[in-house]
Amino acid sequence: FRKFNELIEDHFMEHWSLAQYASHLAITEARLNEICKRLADISSKKLIFDRQMQEAKRLLIFTDDSINEICYQLGFKDPAYFSRFFQRHAGIRPSDFRNQHIQQ
């Protein structure tokens, strides 16, 4: 589990597939997911998404970079897809998230 978290930290901006993570750990995707569920009560995919979201939120709050720039920094190829990804996982658009935190 620790090794998986280290791999996420090293490669979350490269958008590795779950198969790539599992391959580097020499286990199956199903086994990786089982370990994550047992130890953290969260799916392996969600751990990856959570790390991407953590970095997106950090960049939105602490930089003046545009949302498009942040999108590309995080390895997303399409700003529209990044916005949908962010909204699906945060329940709010990236621009609205940034505006909420500027006002605080």
C-alpha cells in the first residue's frame, strides 16, 4: 500500500492507468484494489483521483495560473475534460472553487 502511494505521488500527473500501477507493483489490478479497500476503505482508482484533486485544489488556491494552465500542468490534455473531472469529484466548477477561496 505504501509503495502504491509512492507511485501515485511520482506519477499522478502522467495519468497512469491502473494497469500500469499494478504492473509496477507486480500484482493484478483486482489485488491492488482489494488491498486498498482493506487498508484504506477506498478503491485504488479513487486514491489516484483524490491525489489529482488535491493538487488541482492546491494550484487553484495558491497560484494565479489560469484554469487552462493548471489543466496542462496536471497532465490533462483537454481543459473541458479537466473541468468535468473537477466538477464530478468536487461537486463544483474549478472557477467557482477558486472564487470561493479568494473570498475567504
